[in-house]
Amino acid sequence: MTSNGENGRHQEVGHKSLLQSDALYQYILETSVYPREPEAMKELREITAKHPWNLMTTSADEGQFLNMLLKLINAKNTMEIGVFTGYSLLATAMALPDDGKILAMDINRDNYEIGLPVIEKAGLAHKIEFREGPALPVLDQMIEDGQYHGSYDFIFVDADKDNYLNYHKRLIDLVKVGGVIGYDNTLWNGSVVAPPDAPLRKYVRYYRDFVLELNKALAADPRIEICQLPVGDGITLCRRIS
């Protein structure tokens, strides 16, 4: 079987799977993901499907993975950089205790507000502090303040790939020792192994070098343990050890 369906691409919203077979990915979704997907997440996924940039959303299997991961590490204080309509944000909010907190940052409040009614209906909005605008100035201010050092249990980054290394330089100070940072899209449509002359979409080619640079830097960073997983478009988990 090939990786392409009859129309040349998978039809699932947020599909970024690197599996060789769409049928296998569909099996995972229909057997293990969709039957256990909370109603609120299903509703938001279906709303996001109507957005012209729906490919930016976190896939359903990755949302399920993040939700379980947060429960396994007993996360309470978290951060998300890059929110879009809030599917991964909702997965996070559902995993946190009632007094858990998420600092969520995105440059586009309009997209966040698409999913906000679903989050509110689920009774989870009180866990979220949303800030519109670039994240780097906020991170710099947090570090300068000094009170946020090592205060985050989990941080998820799914934003501008050309700033991933800039985020890492700051986030490593804000996540606690034993805490986890998750960087999304670290296999970048599989382009990380594409030959130089491969026909790639312009945005894929532009950001590929930044993703490659990040992957190399994370692998060499002695302050973290890493695990790169082929979930969604690739997610690298970094556990701070020093």
C-alpha cells in the first residue's frame, strides 16, 4: 500500500501521519482514538475541519497522546506556544486537575476564539490564561522576573519553526528539572530526509533547515533526555535533567 489515498492525500483533518499506509493510520483512529475521544474534542475537531488552515491543527491521535502523557507525569502547571483553534489546548485542559493552569500564547486570538465556546462549554476555560502576541517577549519577561524559573511541569510548542531554537533557549530555564518540553513537527512532513533536489512545497522547504537545526541541537543538549516519536508530524519530548 502507498501513503496516498485515491485523491493523492489523506482526508482526515490534521493528518500528518508518517505511516506508510493510510489504511493503517485509519485503523489506529477508528480502533483506538475516535471511540475514546471526548465529545468536546470531537466537536472542536469537526469545527476546525471547516477552517481553511485546518492542517495546522493537532491530529486526533497526537491529542490523545498528549492527554495521556500529561496524566502520566501528573502535570499541573503548563504552557502552550501556538494554539490555533485549541484542540491540543483542550486535550491539555482535560488532563489537568481542576486547579491546573495553562499559559497559552498565539499571535491570532480569532482562531483561539473559534474553539473557546467548546472549551467554555466543557467547563475548562478557568484553567487557561490566553495571551495574544509573540511568545518570545513574554518568555524574556518571565525569565527577567526570576519567579518562574523551573516552575512548569510541561510545555508544548507548535508554533513558528524558525524560532524553535530561540524558544528552547528560554524554555529550558522555565521547565522544572524532571519536567517535559514537547516540540511538534520535528519530522516536518518527512522532509528531514528528503534529498536536496526533492520537490517540496515552498513553506516546507523554507522551514526544513530550522527543523534540522533544532533536531541536531536537541540531540546534543546535555541538559535534557530526548525521545523523538513519529506521532503526527513528529514530536520530540525533552525531559530536563539538569
